[in-house]
Amino acid sequence: MDEIISALLSEDAAPGDFQHLRLPESYRGNVVRKEDTGMFEGMATADKDPRKSLHLQDVPTPEPGPGEALIAVMASAVNYNTVWSSIFEPLPTFGFLERYGRLSELTRRHDLPYHVLGSDLCGVVLRTGPGVNRWQPGDRVVAHCLSVELESAEGHNDTMLDPEQRIWGFETNFGGLAELALVKSNQLMPKPEHLTWEEAASPGLVNSTAYRQLVSRNGAGMKQGDNVLVWGASGGLGSYATQLALAGGANPVCVVSSPQKAEICRRMGATAIIDRSAEGYKFWKDEDTQDPKEWKRFGKRIRELTGGEDVDIVFEHPGRETFGASVYVTRKGGTIVTCASTSGYRHEYDNRYLWMSLKRIVGSHFANYREAWEANRLIAKGKIHPTLSKVHPLEDTGQAAYEVHQNLHHGKVGVLALAPREGLGVRNHQLRATHLEAINRFRGDDDSEEAGR
């Protein structure tokens, strides 16, 4: 591994140097273990501690098969699916690995008694399998997390519709919170060269998700001038929706829960901001009863910020807590687009406000390769910026996941893998200097309630 790290840090290393590097028999990866799946039984979700279930251990190095690539991981990031995996909710991920393992001889490698987690990475290609032509050893890359087989017709118009669509590092093994990772070659994209390894590793999952959800024709199809309600607008997901709205000529209405989070939205350029805690919005009277008067009060506040207009699009991900309000405040003919349910999966809303006002609810899940590529292209051009707030070493991935689980930070939490320290990997210093303030705008803020989404 020392040989590999030396080559990774050398500016003089050529592609051939990587091709001939000896691969280690094993590498360190952050895993959950099948034997531990019952360790949190009977505990409340908030009390389940990823620091107890995530283990950094040596695992055998997989050989890349057809269409695959082995990546030396310089940095990764924590997403909410890592939290779900580490607390075995809503169910242990080993069922995903077992089903994937039954698909073919090649996928059988994924069905193991341990699961290497992680759905983001930035690193360098070490090896490619048969049939990989675009990517070569030595290429500096980021990986999106869509894993598809594309043997069925359904996936060839939108790969997210492939019956064998999975999220890498969550529903497959050999994820990015490790020194090495195994990906399909069609997950790879060029590293934005004005960013450090850890900065470039952090946008992948959330930026691509927000792009499909908000911008793509498969999501809300946002256009210039749209009013866009963004829940958790300073969080890992909402912060990209806010940036995409601003970059696309729309008007984000940012919902946050503290003055500190409101200030982050202002730094991004937003002006219409609602601090729901300060203004005391409570959309549920009790566990079973919503309060339509609060929906109306919320809608009135939105119109005060938009010059009397309702929102064209609601960027939904909290789910049960907010969904009734989201449907109510959307304009006639508008769109509620949802990609998650972090406050609960059982949504309730008054259907009269949907059907009689011709509103649409659109489900959105991650992104296809084209959408992920376009989202990464915006990062590479300096149009959208990483929202990295904090970085942990690989050994402290459990702590990083704990912080995301407890919502103790803003934006994204990064993890260094083979990169020995922060700040490495930049090649386009001129572009970086132009955007340095925006790149660092989330640094130093670490008390978020909406982070990691």
C-alpha cells in the first residue's frame, strides 16, 4: 500500500506506473458485520450508535471483473444511507447483498458476512477489467453511486428504471469508505481539478440526487423564475438544491431551523428564508392529527417572501412531518418532488388540495449516469460548490456517521482514506482561487440539524 500511496501523491507518475503497481492482498475498509445485526434490537433509533457497529478491518482485495474498475480511494464522505446501514434500519443491508449475489457468478463476491460501506469517493484508477476502454490506470476520478446491469429494456431510456438498479456501497459491497473500492466503469466521472480530494469526494450522491430531483425532466424540470421551496436548505441535500435553484435563475425559499443555518443560506446567495423554529411552525397537533391552520400560516409567510406568489416546486425530503404542508402550499399546477422521508415514510396530506388544483407528486431517486455527469460538470466548472464542513480520518468513520445520525453538523462530512492530510489533489489553482470563498463557506459550522441529507 505504501507503493500505491507514493504513486498517488507523485505529480510525475505516469499511467504505466499505476498499471504495474502491485496490488495488496487486503485493504482497510469500514464494515458492518452480519453477526452484529441484532445488536440494537429494542433501542430507539436515536440511541443506536454507529460508533459501535462500524469497524475498520482488513478485507481481501477484489479483482475487477468485466466492466469494473478498482479505485485507490483518496477520500470519501458520509451519507444518510451509511447511517441507515450502520444502525441496521429500516433493515440490515445483508439481504441486499444476498439478492445481488444470486444474480451471477460475478456478483456472488458481494454476498459476504461483512459489508464495506460508502457511496461516495474521489481517487485514482488502479486496475480495469475486460471491456473497459474509456478509463485507464492513473485517471483521477470521482464515482457516482448508481449500479445497473442494463440487461433489460426498461433501463435503456432511463437507467434508474433498470430492474437491477442498486446503490453502490449500500445495496452492493466494496464501497468507498475504504482504502480501495470496486465500481462499475460507468460510475466514473472526471475529478474536478480545482478541488482537493476530500472536497471532490463530497458532492457526488447529494448533488446528483438534487440535480435529478429539481432540474432534470425526470424530476421537477425547474425553469428560470420558478419559486422553489427547499426544506432543510442548509443540509447536505438542501444546500445543493439551493445552489441549483440560484444557478438556474429560480428563487429558492429556504426553510431552516436556526439563525446559523439561515446565515449559511444567505452566504449561498438566497434572500427568501424561513426559520421554522423561530416562527414556531408545528404542522402536527399530535402524532395523528395535522393542523391545516399552520399550513395556511406557512403559505401566507411564503407569499410575503415571493411578492404574493405560491411556490412552483417543493423540494421534499423530510416526509411525514412536512408533506401535508408541502402539498398545500404548492401553486395550482405545481409540483411536489420527493426523494426521501427522513421524518417518516407514511405521508399524509389532504388530497383535495392535490387533485382539485392539478398538482403533481413526483418520486425521484438518485440519478442516472447522464444526470450525475451533468451535475459533476457543474462542480467542475465552478457553478456549484462542495458543502464540506468537516473531515475525519478513515479510523474515525464511526464518529463521522454518528455526527450525521445526530445531525451535529452542516453540509457534508468527509473522510480521508489514502490521502495523508487535507488540502491535497488540486491542479487547477487559478479556478480554485476564483471560488475559494464559496468552496469554504460551510467550514467552521458544525451544529446542523439538517445535515447529511
